Amino acid sequence: MKKAKKLLAGLLALLLTVTGVPLYGMKVQAVNGVLTEGDYRYEVNTNGNSVKITGYNGNGGDVTIPAEIKGKSVTSIGYAAFMDCSGLTNLSIPDTVTYIDDSAFEGCSGLTSLSIPDGVTSIG
């Protein structure tokens, strides 16, 4: 019986070593890296200092995208981030944004005014 326990313990130790599974708690991350702050869904960019807006949950009307979220600069607007926000009428984009992805405002049928800063170097 002692021999079987030792063998089992040895096999488990070997299995943990081979698979690299730690014995301490693992860090939990948000699903797909998407976080929420107010009306916005966003992802932290790989540099860790900036964010990309990936979605909008607000009611629309006059909207000003914040220049920062949680102390990180908003530098891009992701694919379909404002898709089908028909209640959106006026949108102001901060000077920190340099990139706007494809279809970012697709289906925004009520949008009458869009302020794009000079610093935007690429759209789509």
C-alpha cells in the first residue's frame, strides 16, 4: 500500500513538472480582454499604456469619446465599435485617437456630425 502511494505521488509530481501546471493560484483575465467603463467597452493595447474602444452601450445623442479611460490614453476606435447606434447624432473624437477601424460607425443612421481630429492617420 505504501509503495502504491509513493508511486502515485511520484507520478503526480512528474505530471505537474512535465505539464508546467503551477501549484499556486492563476491570474484571472477578462474574457477576450474586453473591459467596460461607463458606456464603453475597450481593450488595453499591448503597450499597456493605451486603449482601443471596441463598443458603445450608451443611448446616443451627443457623445464625446473620452481622451482617457482608467488613466490610459484612447488611441483607436475598433471594428464596428459604434455599429447600429441609430440614436447617435453627434460624435466628437479626442485628439488622442490616431486610428479608426473599418465599419466603426456602420449603421449609425442618425449621425449628423462627426468630429475627426487631425491626428487620425488611418481610417479602415
